[in-house]
Amino acid sequence: MSAEDIVKCEERYNKSKMVHSIMRHVAEKTATPIEDLYKAIGWPLNKKYGHAIDAFKLSITNPNVWQEVSFPSEAVKTELQTYISKRLTPQPTKVRADIEVTCFGYDGIDAVKDALRQAEAKNTKETQVKVKLVSPPLYVLTSQTLDKQHGIDTLHTAIDDITASIKEAGGACVIKMQPKAVTETDDAELQALMDKRERENAEVSGDEDESESDEGIAEA
């Protein structure tokens, strides 16, 4: 067998394992012989869609998949559809980009705020971009998406909009981390950085207060 054939066989085997796991669950929950489930559901879907698992995934967004399926019972139909929606519904991916936005022109901080608002100006119900301050001039852009590449493209567009806005005011936008999918570990590291910056800022503010107090005592 060629390497390509091996990959295809492994893919079909893994799909079949997933289908069998779902069928076994439904069989146990509804006290239905698993062979009856294959005869009524699995094998007909294999024939029409190439593989039952592909039909199961499609059914999440297209219920018409079930129109030609003769379920052994209403209980089987309900259990199968409920279990599929829980197990096969894709989970959103979080994408993130880190940028530095500065403006030393006349508009200063207002220009930065206006530029960052551009990142959220095109938000829709399906696509949301959020801007979070780490510590000036570092900001983080994030988005949750079912399509990782779409999320990355969305952040690139947001950065382009920010760059165009801040340049008009004489400022600059520098990408510190290109848009990419991130993990919980990345989020934890970001939160640790934000906590560190917050502590540093608090310490600086404390030093300034003490300095002002010392000056007051000296003047007294």
C-alpha cells in the first residue's frame, strides 16, 4: 500500500471507531440492538454520504440529513440527535494578536483610543473582536471563532484598520505577535504578564506618593 492509501485507511478506521462509539451509546441508552441501529441509520448514511460520521456532523447544521432515515423508535432519534449535538458540535477557537499603539502627536491618547475602536467597529453577531490593555502601549486583540483561519484574517483586518487610523494622527502600530490560535496556557501567561504590569504600576504610583510626602515634610 502507498503512504496515501495508509492515511486514507487510518482516517476511515478512526471515523468508524467514532461512529461505533456513538451507536453503542445510543444502543445502551435505548435498549436497542446495535445491529438494528446500523441497519436503519449507519449503513444507509454510509451509502449516501460516504461515511456516517460525515452525515452526523452535517446534521448539526442541516437537519434534512435525517429525512430519509427510518429510526427504530422516537427514543433512538432523540438520543442520537442529542448525543451528536453534544459530542460533535465544533468548539470555538480563540485567536489573539499583540500590538503596540503609540501616538506622540497633538491628539495623543485620544488618537490611540479612536484607533483601537476601529478594531471593534466591524463586529457582528458571528464575529467579535475585543481589545484588552496589557500596559501602554501594549494591547491584545482577541476573537472566538469556529473557523481558525477566518479568525486570524479578522484580526489582520482589525490591525490594518487600527494602523490606518493611528497613522492619520501621526502615530504608529507595531505588531508584537502575529494573529494566531492560542491555548489556555497562552491565556495564563498573558494574565500573569498583566498582573505583573499592574503590580509594577502600583509600585511606581506608591513611590510617587512617598516622594510627594517627603517633599511636603521638607518644605514644612
